[in-house]
Amino acid sequence: MRASVEHTVTFVSTSLLLLLVLGLAILGFVLGYMRARAIPETAGRPHSRPGYHGWFVFITTLLPAVFLIALWSAAAPPLINSLVKAELPERELSKSPAELSLTISTVQSLARGMELLSPGQIAEVRTGKPVLGEMLEAKGVPLASAPLPYLVSAALKQNALTSTSGLLKTVVGLALAIAGLVFGYLRVGHAFRARNNVEGVMLAGLAAASTVAILTTVGIVFSMLFETIHFFQHVPMSNFFFGTVWDPRFSAAGQAGASEGQFGLLPLLWGTLYISLVALIVAVPIGLFSAIYMSEYASRHVRTTVKPLLEVLAGIPTIVYGFFALITVGPFLRDAGAALGLDISATSVLTAGLVMGIMLIPFVSSLSDDIINAVPQSLRDGSYGLGATKSETIRRVVLPAALPGIVGAIMLAASRAIGETMIVVLAAGIAAKLGWNLFEPLTTITVKIVSQLTGDLEFNSPQTLVAFALGLTLFCFTLALNIYALYMVRKYREQYE
């Protein structure tokens, strides 16, 4: 009987438990609504409508139980792992973190395999018979070697602890949901302020949702900041920010005094800005002119047809743009340059900037079109009344009034260009250097971040830690662009409002 109980890994799955709690919450809503409807009219007008009473019972049933289940699901695995480690012998605990992690992974694999065994087979495993490997292989779980006894013991304990944790989570979660249902149901009454309580919970939920974005940004910044500080313990900041050579040679493992390379940021920053500038030179005029045409000159039928077709460009994956640049645009520019006597590489700044500019056209055109259409018609009518032509009205009235939004659209396109990776990899190459030639390859910060983190690497060397320094630099640069765009928007908005 003991083996049968310990074999049960979880009483119910977490998803099924959440469904049960949701079912209880729906039941609570119905009961609360019906009880509120049953309040006699002789008691006077109730404070809250029956729907608010139902939602109050729903909330008291659902939220506490869901919070408990989520907290339990997050805290139980680390606690179980720490208890399982106590089952390992001292020689395993004294190993390096990587070797100990491999041992824990082996224990977890054994535990998952033993979930497939019957209670009788688990009982045989407990007797110490060397049949576990054969049992698991019969279940389709191959093993590299016969598991050692202490690994089997640790796996059995992990399954037992997981089973106990799942059973307790199920019982406590359902008990808390039922208690919340009873509490909410008993609170339903004539004078109970159910509406205030429900709206307070909704306000807290909205505040929590808005906080998620802030906390996510803070978490991203700190995750990069700590690793960046670790990187600058190996490489001086002056060598990184003012270095003109990017050559992060990986030192051989265990080789004393091996060269760690050079980590100059300037070639990567220059390539990022140069390619982005070429892309904006392509995207901004085309996007802005198309927005002016669609909003001021095109008929309604043309606008409703052309604008969706133009916005299709924004939905194409960037890898497709990269293939287009590699297979079509790059060879075309190379052959066209050869016909004109120019030496144009198939992978060059021009190729990447041209294709990236095509990708950015919808960002500029669609946003600018919406912003131009938002300019009050009274401004146009006043200009026409003073004798201005349509083109003069657009140049001197409409575009200045829409300038804050247009600047915002351009800054959005610039941020998108700075963060692009796949087009640059396939269309501009990976050459990190300083140069003005549009027809030669260059690379960007994002490409080098990917290359430095490619492969099975540990984050303890400058060659890998530099990716975090590059990421934090790119983040700060993009943040500065957004701050400047906000400044421009506020400055001109005060003038035209």
C-alpha cells in the first residue's frame, strides 16, 4: 500500500486543479447572484446590483486559491531539489557545480522514468534488485549505464516528495477555494458594498498589469547590468568604449596567458548607425510621401486598397527579407555595379540598408498617414480661405501640425532598424571595421551579440560577457533616441495645440 501511495506523483495536475478552482468560482458566481436576487424588496434598495455580488463571490473563490497554487508551484521544485540533494553522498556534493548539476539531472531523469513503472515494480526497485535499468528500457527509457544505488534512492525520494507536494497542493488549494466561496456567499446582503470591493480588485489588477511592463524593463536592465560589471572587471571601460578594433579571440581552455583579444565598440557602433542611416534614407522619404498621397490626394477607394497592401510589408518575417537580400538584391547590385564599373559586394552596407529600408516603409507610412489624418480639417480650410494651394497647405500647415507624430514614427523606425539582426547577417556580412564605403560589408552590435553567445559557453569569460555589455549599450542608445523623440513631440505639440 505504501508503494502505491508513493508511486502516485500528483493527485491531480496543476491545470486540472486550476479548472476545478475555476468551476468552483463559477458556481460561487451563480450562488451569489441568486442570493442577491432573492433579497426581499421590502428591505429597500440594495447598495449593489446582483451581478456585483456574484462577481464578489467569484473573486473570493478564485484569487486566493490561484495565488496559493502559483506560489506553491514556484516554491516546491527548488525545495524538493534541496531535499533530494541531501540524499546524495558527500563525494557527490563536493563536486563542481557543473558535475553536481549533471547528477541532479540524472536523478530527475530516473524519477521521470520511474513514474512509468507499476507499484509492484517500484516495490522490486526498493528491494535493491538490479532490475531498474531493464524495467526502464522496457518502457522505452534508454539509460547510458546501470543507475547507482544512491541515484535510485534519490529518485525515489524525489517522486515521493513530488507526490506529497501535489497531494497537499490539491487539498489546500481546493479547501481555500471552498472557504473563499463560503466567505463570499455569506457576505452577500442588502447593505454589503459588493460593487466597491469588485471595483477595488479590478483597479488593483489594472495597476498590476501596468506594473508588469515596468518590472520587466527593470529586470532586463539589471540582468544585463550585473554581467556587464563582471565584464568590465576583465576589460577596462576605455578599451571597450574607445577601442577601434574588434577581435575577441577565444583563449584555449587551460592555457595560461592566452590572449583574450580586443573588444573595441566603435566598429560595431559605426556599422549599426551607418546601416540604420541608409535604411532611414530609403524608408523615410518613401513612407512619408506615400502617407501624404494616401491622406491628401488618393480617393477613398484607393486608400482602402493601397494602405493594407503597404502594411503587408510589416508582417513579413525578417528572415524572409534576409533571403531576399541575399538571393535577389545583393546579386543584382553586384551585377549592376559591374556594368557601371563599380566594385559592389553582394553583402554590403547598401544591400542591407536598402532591404531594411523597404521593411521600415510601413512603420513610417502607416503611422504618418494616421497622424496626418488626425490634423483638424479646420486648419486646411483656413489655409484654403487665405488663398493657399493644396501643396502649400500640406507643406506649411498640415506637415508642421503633424510633425510631432511624424518624428515619433521616424524614431520608431530608427529603433527598429538599430535592433535588426537577420537582415544584417545575410545582407551585410560580419566584418567589424570602420569605413565609409557603401559597397563593402559591415556588421552591427546585434549580430555580434548573437555570435558571441552561439554555442555551449559558460558566462565566465570576456568573450561571452561582452554580449551583455553590447546589449546594455544598445539599450541605452535606443533609450536616448526615445527620450529625444519625446522631447521633440512635446516641444512642437505645445506650439500647434
